[in-house]
Amino acid sequence: MKVPLLDLGTQLESFRDDIVAAVTKVVDSTTYIQGPEVVSLEEEVASYCGTNHAVGVSSGTDALLVSLMALGIGPGDRVLTTPYSFFATMGVILRCGALPVFADIDLLSYNINPQAMEEILAADKEKSIKAILPVHLYGQCADMGAILALAEQYGVPVIEDAAQAIGAEYPDPSSGKWKKSGALGLAGCFSFFPSKNLGGIGDGGMVVTNDTAFADLLRMLRNHGAEPKYYHTRIGGNFRLDPIQATVLRIKLQHLEQWHGDRRKNAARYGELFSRTALVQDKRVILPTPVYHEQAVAAGGSKNYHIYNQYIIRVSDRDALMEWLRSHDIGCEIYYPLALHEQECLQGLMDIDTFPNAEKAARSTLALPIYPELTPAMQEYVVEKIVAFHMR
Ligand SMILES: *Cc1c(COP(=O)(O)O)cnc(C)c1O
């Protein structure tokens, strides 16, 4: 049996004709920059997330970059973030001329640990930390209740890197009501990279926010800071979203909740299949743990609503397991082999601490196939081969 890590082809079959028709319409319209498809997608994503505004941009990376630019982040500033994420989280901070300051992760959720954040914020006497950039890694919200409380206490805005987590939910600490990721901080950034839960047929991204002035600034900055046309009060960039991507994403957005549900079902099935083996009990395989946050429990005992962009297990002999699974035609991947503070481009730029949990995660996590179209037989095969690996 062959089990790919992701299978966009099978998914495409169900709406290929709709996509081709929609793209053809954009082609025939001759409106190739901005236009009604982008505006409609923005309205639909804002409504999906429950925010007042959504601003389409060229990628998830640019969503983060333009948000930091809107905050005026620059040389001498620092941004508090996690050491365990995709490179873009740190890359945008450095591109603004600022430096990252890392708080280690919690090993259950792989997300930034609020206690570690508090120590850093308390020690920042010169108030050089100008933004907090938590990442909702793998599709599960970081502990936003604690993070927002710290943000308020220290007067620092929060930009959510929700690139992997569109549709993930967390109970709003003030109301206890469930809110979508991106709607909790000042702004939230999404990526429409094809392998994200809502993926385009190329690059794309979006920023959502409830703050009207911030949204206006984002709209201006994504278009070279021009307001009106050819008059530039701020330095922005070309961060616009393509209408061809927008029209495809509008079709796929209609399926998103179904896909989240299928991914969650698949995660539950893995849990069941693994529980029939000794591997979980022996802690030889550590499964993803939807973390119960205090606020979530207060809001009715519900779990953090994980959308499983990735299904991540932790094993001690990770590299050998990856080779073994691949040799049996099972797609799997490491997200990410290095923690951010270990990246070569950062060396020499600043004093670098060690972050033991991030390093441990980078050495021991492995992503298994979790995409919506995965079949029960495929999942049984994956678990069977992981058991066989540990018996060999
Ligand atoms: C994918 C991703 C990004 C970047 O998004 P792009 O659309 O690829 O630019 C940023 N942060 C995280 C955590 C991501 O997973």
C-alpha cells in the first residue's frame, strides 16, 4: 500500500470543474490585480473568523511581515516568539531589522510556554519587546488566555501566527466564548500555501483583525504604502493577493469545516489504533495531545479545538523510523529538524540561549499522514508499520 503524506489530487477531483470555471472567469474578466474576487474572499474569511476585517496578502510570510511593519517594528526592537516554528516566523522579525527573543515551548502542545514568556517580559526593563508573536503550531492554538493576559499586563500587542491554524478555536478569556484563531490578538495571520488546511493553487495569505485603523494601515502597506495612488506616506511593499488565488480559495473555503472534521476524525482513529498497541503506554510513541487550557475547562470542559494541519508523534529513534516508513511507501516529514535559534543565519546576530524543549522536539517529532481523504485502511497500515519498526 502507498500512503502519501498529503494527497491534493484526490481532493481536487470533487471540485476541479468549479475551480477551472472560476479561474476561467477571472482570466476572461481581465482584472488581474485586486478586484471583486479578493474583496469577496476577504468578506468571507472575516465572517468565518468572526472578525471585522480581513486583508488579503501575497503569502503567510507577507501577512506576518506587513503586520510587523504596520506596528512599526524596526532596528533596536525585539519580538517575543517561539523557538520552534517554520522559519518565516523568525524571518519576518529579522527582515524588519528587529531581533527575536525566544521563550521555550511546552512539550505537550509544542507551543510557546507563557511562564517562560513572563520571565522574559519581566526582565525587559528597557521595554525593547514591541510585539508578541505566538504560533498556533500544527493547528492547535497556543495558550492564548495566558498570553493575552501577559500582553495586557506589559502593554505589548499580539500578532498571531495562525498560518497552520485557520479555523482552530480557543475560548476567549474575557467572555469564555469560543473564538477562531486570528480573532484573539490584535491581528492574526493565515497562509494559503497549498499544504495548509485551506490552500490555494499557489501562494497567498491573509491578515484578520477587529481593529479598523490597523486594517486600513495593512491595506495601504500591502500596496506600497500608497494613499492615494502614487503618494507614499509609509514604505510598504507589493503584498497583494492574486484574484486567481482568491477565486479558488472561495470555493475551497466552503469545504473547510468538513475537512477539519475529517482530519479530527482521522486523529481520533490514530489514537484508537495506537491504543491497541503497547507503544503509547510504554511512551515509545507520544501522540499529539489536545491540551486542556484552564479557560477551556472553565468554558465547559471542552478541549482546545485542534484542526490537525499536522499529526505529530514523538519517538526517540525518529530518523530511523522515518527511513523505515518511507521504505514502506508511507509519507512522513520532520517539521522542523532545527529549532529557530539553531539556524545558521542567526548566528553572530545576537546572544543565543539554549531552549531544551524546542531542541528535543526538533530531534524527536515526526508528521504522519492526516489529510481528510486518508482511509481507515491506510491508517491501519501506518500504525502496523510503526509497530513493526519497534518489533524489528
Ligand atoms: C506556512 C507557514 C508560514 C508561512 O506561510 P507562507 O504562505 O508559506 O509564506 C508562516 N508560519 C508558519 C507557522 C507556517 O506554517
